[in-house]
Amino acid sequence: MAILGLDIGGANIKAADASGRAISRPFAIWRHPERLTVEIVSILQEFPDTDQIALTMTAELADCFSTKAEGVRFILDVVERCIGEMRRNPLTPQGRGEGTRDAHRANDIPIRDPSCDEQENPLTLTLSPQGRGEGTGDALRANDIPIRDPSCDAQENPLTLTLSPQSRGEGTGDAHRANDIPIRDPSCDAQENPLTLTLSPQGRGEGTRDAHRANDIPIRDPSCDAQENPLTLTLSPQSRGEGTGDALRANDIPIRDPSCDAQENPLTLTLSPQGRGEGTGVWSTDGRFVLFSEGRDEPRKIAAANWHALATWCGRFVPTGPSLLVDIGTTTTDIIPLNDGKPVAIGLTDVDRLQSGELSYSGVKRTPLCAMVQCVPFREGYCPLAAELFATTLDIYLLLGDIAEDSTDVDTANGKPATKAAAYDRLARMLCCDRDEIPFDEAVDIARFIADVQRQRLAGALERVLQRLPGKCQSVILSGSGAFLARQLISGNRHLTNVKVISLSERLSPDISDAACASAVAQLASQAK
């Protein structure tokens, strides 16, 4: 049984399996929540043997969600759907389904190849004769849902539904049938002339009959328990569509038009119960995995619970006595007290942890410099920093050499590479200058000053947590991409002079350390089996 651990954050997705393989990928969910499905499918392609998913998250805090509960349920729905589809249809590197299908499920949900840079709206529904999805490959038609007629092997102009900002249908296939969405009449077993819905400019349905419409999209009859056709297409109220009204609507895939910011009722695709992933679990601050259904009912217990999973897993390294886990990542720092191998944090929610010092929104890559300091030494005095996202902590640690340059990494404040030269430019902007006005050596001095301020702030949080331990700290576990900063904190604390330091990067691997929470849930789930 291959279990994949997933840690879905607001800016990164991390994955790891129990064998020790781990990956981390940047993904700003607040910008494109509709792309989460494709991102997860892309990760699942890297772990094709996955049977189950052990999940933890922090992305529910992203401001694309009105509430944490909404974010939790959205993430659970996406992950559940992905694992369900993967089980029915194992993924190849191209993201297409292989294998056989039964007579009632010949039409699948293809996921486009995420390697296409121009791809804007990756989820498409293609009803081909083989039941295999083929993307349009045209950036201008990224919202098309091609609907193929399986009775015509040589079909070159399939019917498509294009989602305009108003969710109207604009056909690109047959001029006389381009806007038709056929709807089966479930009361007719020998249906030969299905009812079709033609979208007028106002998006209203006009019923017609067409004897040649061999490729219909069946709409479920919720009163029929023996429903054989699991794929349904539900139109939003703006398109005058009616929903099924049953509990299966919990697994809807919204297909949003990114050009319409105010879109509130997107076109949705509903999967049957067979399309859901079973045997998956999400970590709870109760210290156990719970079913996705329980997570939906009690979202507060699984929201931002990744730190708890990490602390529970790391407890094996420090089975006796008081210890600390210091996990510094790209965005936050967790300082978690342990005793006899168990987490003894006084806060369970983000706000409680912020107040206790166990959580600090301060990391080594994404923290804006203007959130760290207001002024920096410059020339003969101090200069206030611009309150703009011109540079982040990544830039100061690039200039100081604590983080290695990576010209392929453009997850920066200005979208330019993570190099010293580009970091120099970004830091100069914080003083409303450019490289012609600030010498490089002076930029490095400014970076060092900001790094000192960050370290001092985190040192204060560390001291607060240390004071609450039931005894002298015996060990400190280090994890995360900012482990170098954690070492500086330890060496600067007089209470931790002779403490035993356990580095996950050194004991396991740098990749596991960076994706520590994903590794934790993968290991915990494997042990639970």
C-alpha cells in the first residue's frame, strides 16, 4: 500500500512518500485556486504507485476563501476527486488515462498536460471514441469543452462549449449545432432523439429534438438509485441550469472563467460517488487521521494542522525529556515544545499559536522586507523602507550566501531569477533606488542588518517557548528550508549551549527536511496501517 503525504500550503505544495522521496513546488493558491486540481495531478504523476493520500494543509487561510471552513472543504474536495480519478484511470506522464473502462463510463475527465506554459484553464471534458482526453492546445480557447461525437471516427470539428465572462455558450464547431448541449431524458430507456438545450444569448434553455445527436451529456435523475451514467454537467443559475439537489453536489469541480473576477456561480462538473477517493485521511490536531467527511464537519481541527503532524512524527527522535522542534520554512517559523516525545503546545489554532510565540509569520524566502524593518542604516543615517513588495527575505539570504542562487527560480518579488544580481536590484528598490545609487557592498550590509532584526525577533519567541518547558531542554530538532537560521538561533541562546541538535536534513535528506510536514503525514499514515 503506497501512501503519499501531501502538505498543501498557500504558497507551496509539498509531497513525500514513506520511502523517503520528497518534492516541493511553488503554487500560489490565492491567485489560481481553480488550478489546484492540475497541480495535484501533476504531483501524483511523480508518484504513480500512490494508493492512498495522507493530507495536511495550511492553504485554507488564503484570502481566495471567505472562511477557513470554505478553504478546508475546497481542498478536501479537490484531493478526494484527484485520488478517485487516479484510481479509475492511472496517470501516464502525459496525464492521460490508460486502461479499460466499462460500458457506462467510456467518457472520462482528461486533465491537460501541466507542462504547457500557455495553458490557462487546464480542466477539460472530451468525449472521444476512446474516452481519452485531448487538450485544445490553443491558449485562446483554453476554456473550451470539446464534445466529440463517437459515432463519427473522422470527426474533425467537435462540438465545443466556450465559457465567456457571462458563462454563455459560443460554439466553434458545426454552425447549426454549435450551441446545443444535449440532455438525456432518463425516462426514455430507448432514447434515440434526446432533448437538447440550446443556449441563447441570454443563456436560456430552448428544447429541441435532433435525431442525429448521438453524443449526449446525460443529466442525472436524482430519483433513480440505479443511475448508470455518473458524469453530469450542472449549469449555474446565470445559465438557467438546475442542480441535482442531492448530496453528490459536494464534489463539484468549478470551471471558472479567469477573465471574470466577479464570477460567483461557475459551470460545475459533478462526479458520482465512484469518482471520489476513498481510504484517504487528513491529520487533525486531535493527534489522529480523520476521514475527509469528518474533516468537513470539523474544519477547525484540520486547518493548519501540519505543524502538529510534524511534531508528532519527530517525537520518535526525542522519546524522553523536554525538547524543541524548530521548523523554519519559506513563510513561517514553528517553535514547538515536546515532552517525552509528544507535542505539548499551548496553542492549537493559528491565532493561539501566534499569541504564544509558537508560530511566527517570518520565513527565509517569502516575508516582505517592509514587514521586518521600517528603517535601515544608509550612508550617514537611516533610511525608511518603501512599503512595497519590492524584495523579500529570500533576497537578503541570497546576498549573504545562506541560500544558494537558482536562476530557474522566479518565485521572487519581481518574477526575476533568484540570483545575487537580481536580489541586489530588488533590495535597492526598497530604498527607492537602483544599483547605480547603492554600491553592492552597502546592499550586503543592509541585508545583514535586516537578517539580524529577523533573528532577534525569532530569538524572543524561542525564549518564550523555552521558559514553558517542564525542564531543561535536552534536544532541538531542526527542519525546513531555513534550518541555517534555526542553527543561528540555537547558538545564540545561552540555555541551549550544550543541547543536542538533530537535523532532519542531515539525518534524512535535505528534500525531506524541506517537505517535513508531508513526510510526517506519509510516515504516520504508513505506521497506522
